Amino acid sequence: MSAHCQLTGAQPGFGNAISHSHRRTSRRFDPNIQNKRYWLPGEGRHVRLQLSARAIKAIDAIGVEAAVARIRARGVKV
């Protein structure tokens, strides 16, 4: 489960790669997952999160405390 976003739940999509001769082979569309370390002032510690690029932008908008609260609401341990 390395290609999962902890905030948005983004995960790989599956489809076909289509060659020039129109042969189809199975492929994966992975989300843009990055490892980020954030300071949680309420707990006085750092947390490491696996986030998609879209989730990093969301944390910039809503704040890290609200984001961690949403992650915990999904049942993911932080």
C-alpha cells in the first residue's frame, strides 16, 4: 500500500497502455505520493505523512492540525 495518500485516500487506478499497433497491456496510474514531515504544535512533535501533491496543497490551505484530524477521522494512525 505504498501508493496511498493518507489524507485524501488517493490510490492507484488501473487501465490499459495502448501501443501504436493498438495492442493493450495492463498498466497502473499511480498518484503523485510524497513523504512530508510536518510540525504539530498541539502535540509538540513532528509527524511523517505520505501525501499526494493535491493533499499537500490542501494542508497549505486548511492547516496541519485540521488535516491530521481528518486523517485520524478516517481511522489512520498518525
